[in-house]
Amino acid sequence: MRRKTTLCLVAAATTAALAVSTGYGAAAPPPETPASAQDDQRAYVYRVHDGAHAADSKLAGFDLIEDREGDDLFVLGDAGTAADLRAAGLRATVEQRLRPAPGESPKRSGQAPRLTPKVAEETYYGGYRTVNAQYAHLDQVASDHSGLATVFDVGDSWRKANGRSNGYDIKAICLTKKQSGDCQLNPDSAKPRFLVQAQVHARELSTGEMAYRWIDYLTDGYGTDPTATEILDTREIWVVPIGNPDGVDMVQQGFMGGPSGQQWHRKNADHSHSNGCSEGSYGGEGIDLNRNNGSHWGGASTSSNPCSKVYKGPSADSETETQVLHALYRDLFPDTRSTGDNAPADPGTQGMFVTLHSYSNMVLFPWGFNSSVDAGNDAALRTMAQDMAALAGGWQYGQPGEILYNASGTHDDWAYDDLGVPSFTWEIGPSGGSCGGFHPSYSCQDTFWNQVRPMLVYAAEHAEDPYGGGTTPPPSECSATNGTDVAIPDNGPAVTSSIEITGCADNASATSTVEVHVEHTWRGDLTVDLVAPDGSVYPLKNASGGDSADDIHETYAVDLSGEAANGTWSLRIQDTARYDTGTLDTWTLSL
């Protein structure tokens, strides 16, 4: 997938709030009314030229975004960050200036006393669930599917553990067709286990939504969906939908009438190591939980500055949330690996761990602290990562320093280091376009889910014998996504975008779907067709001059049972009238 031409940390729903947006390779012009660094409340994105070759010491302390273009890295900050980058000896230009998303009516802060069905409907920023809504959802699932689901209170957030207001429990759910001895907090499980963890970085909204949908896919599909049924019959699936509830509480308050700078909050809420840090795109209170883990703690991409977004904490494993999650890992997975960076885990190791982050459509695996060091199970980890990336429609994969930047003290490094369980970080969402960034429009989640679901299924399937290695290609679902932008000319010839399907048995399904996302200023001008490998044309949308609305965000159901699944499928779009243009952003074919 080629890099898109605009880095977008705020989605289409808030595009009007963008002060300046520029393409890669050009510095943004100064604002019309210059503001002092102290008064400017906007978030700034800086391109750090040749940042991939900069010393780790120069990059330390900056909030490196999960994005890279060639050898250029990107930093999130405020107006004053430009001076800090210069002082560090880095050459940087402004890529984008972003205003906060508009606020909503305030909702409660802190854990609800009763997690009722009404609480389960709490949302913010267009549909994202609050912490309480996520927890009420867990209780609803356990009530509706008592033979499949068990909820655990595995510990407390920093606020709750320290007697502060607005704290939370940290909750997990175990999903399996329950038999005697299942869903116990000890590592001697009869079934292989797969743990998914989300929203450790509070501002990464899509990750909690993916965890929510994974839970529903398995429990609602049990008994009707063969894949979901097989997984729950043969595996224990564990999910921590919110790994940093205090931090997520701060983010949701930033969207709901609280300080807007909290929309960018990344860390937990532990402010005991600072004298007061201003909340915003550059910094804030708390410890970065994904830099606090004791595996190679304090190395690359960490800071000793308590106000930095990547503050590592006063010591390794210092944070309440870190300790709670480590205890859960140890309760779920036996230790199968000896010490030493190059020591492999036992080839008979079972289990799988995935921690969800955003963004840039990447699959990462240990070691993160230094890409020049290979893990003892590098070959198997790399093959599985390649498989996962292919299932998502062509994501990048590799050690963090190979395709992004080195990072120390991360959860996946710790889990592999301490226990030997295969561990991955998935960076969900593109780096640009209307669905890019930390705060994409909620409407983008359908696209993300179609990419992430087959990866989750693959990880669950491979939990039984992960170091037996993956297979390439491994499609467990006949689904793929093409996220390369295609310009649609005004009143011009049709344009196409293709997806190659391989490894699927027999014909496509009678309930196949085509999910289409197009940015266009008059969608009624557009015709949309699906073209099968044999040339057969399936009309999805006809032109309708009276439909003046913007954009297409639609999933079309198509009976493709007469078509062989394998081959090259094309989406064909044509603008049939004058004065409006657009772009095909992404499309997903599920056969």
C-alpha cells in the first residue's frame, strides 16, 4: 500500500477543524494570525527529515507517531516543539496543524456504581464507547452467553489503587465453550489461549472498538458461524478491552466538555512524579504504560521527563496498570523461555498475545528495543507477522526499528521476554486519508474490522502451535482490502482498483459483501460496479443526479455464488457528470 498524501490525525468528521493540512514533502505555511507558542492550542505534526538515521538520544522524549515515510519520522507536539527539535539537532518542518475536535455534553467521570444496559449505550465522538460502556458490555455478554463468557476484575487503575477519585477496575473477559477447569487464572490451561489487549495508549480510539467487536463476533456467532464456533470450542480467548481506563477517561472527557488537550492523552493518570504538566498534544501527566515494562526499560524512544508523552516512569514496572497486566500474563501463560536476548522459547510453546495500537497498518514483533537483535524465535514470529499482514490486505510487517523506530519497555517485548509467548503489536488504521490517525471517524471502524478480524482468527488458530511457524499465504477467510487512493476524474473515464484473491476453496458466497469508501462532493454522479475475474459485471450503484450528498460509505451485499473466488476482482467507478471530483479511499471484498 503506498503512502497517502496527507497525514491525518483527525478524521473526516472533524476535517473542518483542521487549520492547515499539507501533503508530505512541503512545509505548512504560517497561520494567518500567528499565535505565541504559549497561546496556540493546536496540535502540530512535524516531519523529522532523515529521522530514522538520527541517534536514539536525539529522538528521546519526543512523541514519535506510529508512522514513517522513507527515512522521515513524524512527531506530535505543539507550537513550541519546533524549538525543541532544533535544539536536539533535528531538521523538522511543520506537516500539519490541528484544532481540537468540538466538545460534546459532559458524561460521568469514573466507574459507574451500576453497569446497567443504559450505561452500555454511553458513547462519545460519534460512537466510541466510554470505559463504563465497555465494562457494561462485558457484563451483558456474560449474562447473555453464560456458557461462553466469564468476566474478571483483574486489578485496579492507578487512581483507584491510590484512593483518588474517578478510578476504575481493570477488567478482562474469558470466552470459550466452558468445560470443567476452563477460564481459570492459572497457566495450566487445557486449551490454548489467545490474549488481546486494547487501549493501553488512551488516545488510540480504534483499538477498544476492535476488542468490542471481537467479543461480539465470537459470542454472537457461536453455533451459527463455523469459524467462531470452532474457536470457542477449542480455545480460550481472553480480552482486556481497556488496559488504561484512567487515561481513556481523560480522553473521553476531552471530547465531552473537559479540557480539549486531553483528547491527545496517551499515558495513565499517575501525576505523582511531576509538579504539574500541561495537557496537550506535546505533553501531559502520567507514565507511558508501553514504555514502563521491565524488558530493556529506559532505552530507545523513552524519556526521563515526567511531562513527556513517552515518560518511562521512575522505575521499571512501577505502574499499577503495568503490574496488573503482568500478573494477568503470568496467570495465562507458562514460562517457556530462558534468559538472554537470543534464547528461543520452547518449540512446544502454546498461546498468543496481541496488543492493539494505532496507527499505520503495521504488524510488529520483538525485539522492539533494538532491530539489530533477533529474537530466538525470529523466523516463526516473522512468518506469522507476514501472514497476518497479508490477511489485512497488505500491511507492513517487521521489527519496530525495521519499519518504524526502536522502542523500549513495550508490552509485547515484555511478554515474549518473560514468558516466551509469541507477542505482536498491531498498528490499526492508515497513516492518512479520511480514516487516518488516532481519532478517525467512527464510520471507519467497519473498514478496520474487516482487516483485523481475519488476523484475529489467524492468531487464535495458531495459538495451539505457534512456533511450528505460519504458512504463506494462510487465508482463513476469503477477504482482502485495497487501501490505495485512486483519483476519480470529473465526467471522465472509469477508474479501477483491484484485489487479488488466492487460496480460497470453491466459489464465492451468495452473501458476499463489497465495502466501499469514496470521498466525492456529489455522489449521485457516480456509478460503481464490481468486476469478477471472468469479466462478469455486478452493478453496485447507479448514477442519480438528485443525490447531492457527499461521499460513499456503503457495504453492498452481492450474490457471487456463481463465481470462482480466486482471481483478480476489480472495483470500477465512473463520474458521469460535470463539476465534481473525488477519490476512492479504500474498498474491501469479502467472499
